[in-house]
Amino acid sequence: MGLFQKAPRTKEEVALARPLEIGPDQVQELSEEEWYAKVYRGDSVPQLTIRAVITGSIFGFVLAFTNLYVGLTAGWALGVVITASLVCFAMWQLFLAARLVSTPMGPLEMNCMASTASSAGYATGGTMVSAIPAMLMLSASAANPKGEQISIGVIMAWTACLGFLGTVMAIPMKRNMVNHERLRFPTGTAAAVTIQALFTEGKEAMKKAKALLWTAGISAILPFLLELKVGALLKLGRDTILPTQINFMNWLPAPAAMPKTGAPTKPSDWTWYLDLSAPYMVAAGMLVGLRTTFSMLLGGLVIYYGLAPTAVAWDWTSPTGEVLTAITAPHKVYREAGLWLGVSVLVASSLLAFAMQWKTIARAFRSFGKGAGDSAETALEARVRETEVPIRWFLVGTAVFGGLTAFLADRYFEVPILLGLLAVAMTFMLCLVACRVTGETDITPMGPLGKIMQLSYGAMIPGNATANLMAASITANAAGNSADLLTDLKSGYLLGANPRRQFLAQFLGVLSGTVATALGFRLLVPDATYLNGVTDAATGELIRKAAFDAPAAATWKAVADLFQHGFSSLHPMHLQLIWWGVGIGVAMVVLETLMPKRKSWLPSATGFGFGMIFGFQYAILMLLGAAIAAIWNRGNRRTAEAYLVPVAGGLIAGYTLLAVVVALLNTTLLK
């Protein structure tokens, strides 16, 4: 079977690519055998075409800037597959009207294009918002406040290797998580619904595209009001035209007093406020749903009202003689204490859930080893062998790109070759966690999983911040690519696509994304002062605030600093939280297994753990988005099914695209 296909040229070929009569919601409930019988059509319908890959690469290049901006601002990244699908559909209609192209893209071709765009625009930028900026921050000094940038050639090689590595590492997980467990992967599901709707009814499709464009247009105004730093010029008494924070929960009792001083606090000190500068989190909540967002809220409550009072009071003398508390400031409780408990819940629950599917995993590996005509091979196994990505691609790809990653880590980042290879092996296990978390929450915890690697390499290579950061970046970037591939393969599964062809489209998107994120970082962050700010060397007073808070990078830098003295520098409370998290994660998975019919009423282990490592201001916004979606669905299900996803996609696309422009203005004309 040839992988690349020709685009449809005739009306008959276009008609052959028409959408399925069965909807993605119905496909979600089918068994694997039923899927091959009723849904799969990846052999006969054009999917992986040259025009789809080129279009996706161009869109991904542009959208990579939006996620780079969001990552440097909020520490997270958002999927772009829905936005790419809707914008490409509208653009292709214009091209057809202008006779620049002769035939439209079909649903599977559009899905393949979106996979390439998603890989380029989302999955390749993880290390550019975490380890790389943390390295730049660490390189700054009083004598050289601008720091030293890593060679852009090295950055591109590193990013590409990690992108390819994460893509191949997702191969063994796909059949289990997508075909058998049928995890939701909310963005992937929403993308499939959107793509099928675009091709089902022409008028309805254009209505959805208009809804996205209107929402995007309105949300594009917000960055100029909430982030453009013209407040001083307009003498407003604040940096921006509109306030970015509403402290609407200060009537609640504060979780605890200030660390060390015991001074009283307010809930807003603990990130209990409405953050108006992150409306894209509302859109994310609309896609994720109530169970997961409520579970996140529950995890946050445990951290703030259960753990914080103990954390602020627990002093400990470190090996260097410093007297430390488990947290240093209220707004850091989820980074400095919740991180250890939440990540442990995520890791334990994800690995146990994966291990409980060992029979399915073993069958998947065995099926790839059989040859055509094997008498013991069932009809289903034969179809699987012909369509799924071969396990040998995983083995060869991991060996090649894992080896290159270890070589680069040894050559440029002070990680010995054997420890680099160990990091690659550990990354595979953590990619399992990332994919499961994404399948349930729609957010990939690249940063928290990177902390596990920082913890491990803090013990193995104490005193080396460079090795600590770059070993962890292997996990962060690879996990992002693995989770993104499964998200996109979920879309393809619901539309009847060939997973092998979609994998190749994802693989090619890494190239465009690598160039975009490397160049984008240099444009947005010319030197370390854009991350550290500028202070007076004599008085220590802040002269210029940092252009980007870079919360992910700041956390990575803090952990690297912590492990300058090895594993013994970890606060004893953090060690206890790790073991508590493992126990909680295991218990929650066991409870779901024993009570499958009541699973929807039980807290999601993924959401619960994620709520402990997520700023409460973002959890509030996501819960708000989920509540809006639930009310909309209850009030008018027909319009919600038609327009909820386009509205959410438009909100994300419009705000983040223009926020990049505002960021460039802030770091150039308004600095």
C-alpha cells in the first residue's frame, strides 16, 4: 500500500470522499471489529496528499506562534487542530470560488491536513517554554543580565529529535487507548465532529465557519484591552486598559497565613481570583466537560485548604543550613507542594490503568509480528497489521531518535550518554501518563512530568542545572508529541481514516513546527531580561518588569536550583506527598474498576491530580467554561452540538493569534 495519495480530480472521486453517514458519537461506541466493518475507509479515500501536508505545515507554522505565546504567558499549550480545520475549510472555499484549486478537500484529507498543522503548531514547542527559557534565565548574571542564547542550530536539532521521538513513542499506545479503551481525547473528538459537520451540509458548514470567525474577531480585540501595556501612556494607574484580575472570592476564609511571618492573607493571594487575561481557558473547559473540571476543583480544594496550612508551618533545615518551609509564598502552593502530590497521583493512576490492560497490549505487540497469510492470524488481526502503524516503526524510530537525542544531550548539555539513554527509556513510561491525562482532560502535563525527570536527574547528576533541565526537556517535549498524535489519531478513528497515513502527516509536521518555534522564541525573547526583568544592581529595585512571566520556565529553573545539592535537598514533606500521591492514585483507579457503572459519579483521578498542580485561577475558568457548555446543552442541545466547538475554537484562535502581536508590540515599541 502506497502511503501518499493523489488528490481527487473528478466529481466521482470527490463524491467518493463524502462524509460517513454514521456520526462520531456513534463511532465512539463501536467495538474495533465493528469499526472495521462500518467505518474504516482509509484505503479507498484520499487522505495523505501533498496539498494536505503543505497546507497543514503552513498553518502549523503560523499557529506555533500562538502556542509559544500562551506557553510563555501561562505555562500551557492549547491544541490547534480544530482551528486549523475550520480556517482551512473556509480558505479552501475561497480558493474554489477564485478557481485557484480545482477540487475541494474531503473529510479525511482535511483531517490529515489538521494533523500536520497540530504537530507543527502545538506538539513541537514544549521545550521552548520550559527548559530553553530556564537555561537562558540561569545564564544571566549581574555582569551579563542578558544571558546567553543557545545556538539556534542546536535548538532546532534538539527540538526536531524530541518531536520525532515523541511521535514514534505513541505507537504502542494507540490501539489500547483509542480503539479499545476509547478515551475521549476531547479536542480530537471535537475535531472529528467539526470536520464531519463541515462536509455534511453546505449551509450549516458555512454557518459554523462564520460562528468561528465572528467569535475569533471579537476575542481578537481582548488582547489589546487586557495585555497591551499602554496604561502608563494613558495615565490609567495600571499597565493595561482593562484590569486583568477580579478578586471576587475574598469573602471566603483564607487557606492559611503567610509562610514564616504568619501575616494574614486573602484568598486572592492563593490565586483564588478571576483571571480575565486567559479567556482561552474558558474555551478549554467547554471542551473538557464537568466531571473533569469538578475533579480539578476538588484537587485544588485539597491543596489549598487541606495541605497549605501544614505546608506553611513545616520548617526544615536543608543540608546547606537554610531553614525552609514547604512553600515560600501563597501563590506558589500548587508549584511547590501540590506538584509533588498531584504528579504522583497522575503517574500512579495512569501507569496502573495502562498495566491493567496488559492483555490488550500484549496482543497488539504480537499481532504486528505476524506475517501475511499466517494461519493463526484472525481476520481482525490481519486488518490491524495492514492499517495500524507497525511496531517496528516504534522500535527503529526510538532507537534512531533516542540515540540522536542522547548524543546531543552529551555533546551540548552535559548529560552523559548512558544517562541520556536512560532518560529516553524513562520518557516512554511518562509518555503513557501524558497520553492518558490528555485523553481525559485535554491538557498534557508536560511540565509536571518534566519535574519527575528533574527529581531523578537531581539525584543522578547533582549540582548540574544544565543536565537537570535538558534531561527533563526530553520528557516534556516527547510527551507533548505523543499526546498530540493520539489526539489526532482519535479524530481519524472517528472519521474512518488510515492511522498509518495520519502518522506520517504528523511526523512531517514536526519539521515546520521546529523552525517556527525556534525562530518565534528568538523574536519574542531576544535576551534574558525579557524573562527576568531588569533590576538596579546597587539597590535591587525593579527597573523593568519581565515581558513574560514564563511560569513553566520559572518552575523548571527553581527545581534545577533546588537539586544543585542532589536528592537530599528535597523537603521531607515533599517526599511524604509523593508516597501519599501514589496511594491515592492507585486507590482511585481501583475504585473505578470496582464500580464501573458509577464511574461518571466518581472523581476523575486525572482531573483530581491535575487540579493540584494547576493554578486555581485557571481551574475556575475551566469550570466556568464547562458549566456554560452544560447549560447550553441543556437549554438548546441542537445549537450546542452545532456551534459549541466553533465558538470555543474561535475564542482560542482569535485571542492567541492577536496576543502574539501584542506581545511583540510590548517587547519592541512599548518596552
